[in-house]
Amino acid sequence: MPDFDVIIVGGGIAGASLGAVLARKRRALIIEAEDQCGYHTTGRSAAFWLAHYGGPEVMPLTLASGPKLDRGWPTGERSWLHRRGAITIARNYTDLRDALGANSPEAPLSELKRLGMERRIPGLREGWDFGVDDPSCADIDVAALHQACLAHFKRSSGQILCSTRLKSAKRSGDRWAVEAGSERFTASVIVNAAGAWADAVARRCGVRPLGIRPLRRTVVQLRIGRSGLRKLPLINDALERFYFKGESDNRVWVSPHDETASEPCDAAAEELDVATAIDRFESVVDWPVEAVERSWAGLRSFAPDRLPVFGFGSEPGFFWCAGQGGFGIQTSPAAAGLCAALLLGEPPTLNERPFSPLRFESEEN
Ligand SMILES: Cc1cc2nc3c(=O)[nH]c(=O)nc-3n(C[C@H](O)[C@H](O)[C@H](O)COP(=O)(O)OP(=O)(O)OC[C@H]3O[C@@H](n4cnc5c(N)ncnc54)[C@H](O)[C@@H]3O)c2cc1C
């Protein structure tokens, strides 16, 4: 029976990025249920890096990841970032307070008045008079980043098995006996990087689930009857009802910022969410919507406190790398480094305490 130090369950960005760090130091295997890695949430993101997104506890992970993404971590081929900038907009000043409160020296924000906003967002409708400018926001080349992680993992002797769903795992002594697809393995550590299935995977391993909930988020690609949209900043609503960004000269990606509870599944956009996205978009700019070219949805997974879960819990040999919510791509290099340090027993360079699975130990889920 093939034996590994670490079996990583899930080949999305969480499993791939951690694998990229671990593979030189441990005999590692990634098992992925689908026939390709990245089929679920990782392949469906809106692909931006936004310093303040996810709140103050997540920000150190995002800020530590930014320069790495810019240098093409983990391979250094080229930068995965393309600077875009973001503007958070509001109809009244009080709605902007939270956005302004997030100001930090590493990614400074500045206030915009109506005139400045009109220059950046031509066709902005009446009433959107207040804005916060965040020039540090960037697009991430998610597919290239993910592929680079997988390639680096393989070059470092890591193995990947697709179409191999973890069925069950039993701990005996200091090893796991794992049944996955038609295969059997042994390993000393299982990493749970199963995204929306994180709790389901824990149950299959006889480990207490943590209450990680998948929430559906929709994105719609619209063709617009005007050009010059490619470099449009990411436009965020201060009240979190929509965001949109230019995708090509005459296309935009719009999200209605939905968070609908879902079972773990192959998520798809629902008509109502698509209609809501268009409605909210049209309330911001006077650009003619010519067509809905495509729409999709993915599951963002959240622990009860909406912070990621990184580390060993109380069950030996079971490592959590889950609950990355809406920031799993932009935090991936730093999260992978932190998880690798925790797994290998090395001193972490970031504060791991907010993310420890042990924070849920006294709670009933
Ligand atoms: C619409 C949308 C927009 C987003 N925008 C951004 C953004 O702009 N920036 C950002 O940083 N983040 C964004 N995110 C969030 C980001 O995409 C996620 O945080 C990230 O992709 C999570 O990665 P993951 O590897 O944990 O999950 P996944 O990519 O879902 O990977 C988990 C994998 O585990 C596999 N798996 C499950 N069960 C098993 C099993 N039993 N055996 C084997 N394999 C199994 C699944 O098949 C899956 O491939 C967005 C998400 C969505 C949905």
C-alpha cells in the first residue's frame, strides 16, 4: 500500500499552494475528487486582490501574499498581478465609514468626491456622491497561479491523483489508513483542503466537523454598449450589495454579492441572482446592457466566525486548511507558508492564533 507523510484532500488553490511549499520536505499526495484540479471554487473566483477584504485578521495574510503574488510565487516566472485599483462607492457619507476605518499604511485609502468619481467612472448615475479610492487593488491571474503551484508540487516529487474522492480514513497508531476512489494509502497526516466539503471530509475521517458553511456567490458577464471598460477600477458598494469590474473593452463582470446557504455541490447561477446583479449594476451607471454573455456561481466556505481554519485540532494527524471564504486566492501564498510551518512544527512568521481550529473546541456545532 503506497505510504505518504501527508495526503492533501482537495486540489483547489488551498491544497495546491500548501502542496507547493510542503513537497520538498515531505512525501506528499494530493487527491482530487474531480477529473481536474480547480474545477470548483478556485476556478470560479472574481480574481482580485484587495488589501482590506475579509477584515483586520485576514489582512496580514493578504498583505504578506501581495509581494509574493507580484513576484510570481512559487515559481517566479512572472507577476500574477495586474494593477487595477478599486473604488468603494456610497450614496451617503456614513455608509463609507467602515471602509475608511480600514485605512492602513501598507495600502492607503483616500476619499473621492463626486467630480473625481465621475472622471474614473463615466456615466455614474446621480446620487453616488461619495467614494474611497484604493489604488493597490489588483487582478490575479488565478489559473496561472494555480497551475504554477501544481507544477511546482509535481517537480518537487509531489503526486496528484484526480478523479480520486476520499471515501473514508481511519486512524490507527500514528497512521491513517485511507480509502480514496479505488485506491488505498497510508499517511501520517491528512490535510483537509476540501473547500465546501471540509466538514464532510472531516466526518469521513471520524473527526468532529467545525460548522464550515458553503455560501453561493454569483458572477455575471455582461456585454455593454460602450467601450473603454477594460481598465475600469473594481467598483464596490459600501453596503455590499454589488461589485463590478471591466473584463474587456466592452464587457464587465458583475456580482450581486449574494451569500445563499448551499449544500456542497457543483454550484450554478440562479436566474434571480442574475437579474438582481443587472438591476443593481444599472442603478449605478447609465451604460446600456446588450447581453448576458455568461453567468456562474461558486461556493465560498466560512467557519462560524468567518475566519479561516488553519492547523491541527485535537484529533491527532488531522490538519485543517479550510474556510477561506472570499479571500482564498489573494491570501494563498502566506496561508500556505503559515500552514506548512504549523504542519512541520516550525515557527510561523504570522500570528496563527485567530485561525486555530482549537478556537471551536468548547463550542457545540
Ligand atoms: C464568485 C466568487 C468570487 C470570488 N472572488 C475571489 C477573489 O476575487 N479573490 C479571492 O482571493 N478569492 C475569491 N473567491 C474565493 C476563492 O475562490 C476561494 O476562497 C478559494 O478558491 C477556495 O479554494 P479551495 O481550494 O479551498 O476550494 P476549492 O477550489 O473548491 O477546492 C476544494 C477541492 O476539494 C475537492 N474535494 C472535495 N471533497 C473531496 C473528497 N472527498 N476527496 C477529494 N477531493 C475532494 C473538490 O473537488 C475541490 O476541487 C471567490 C469565490 C467565488 C465563488
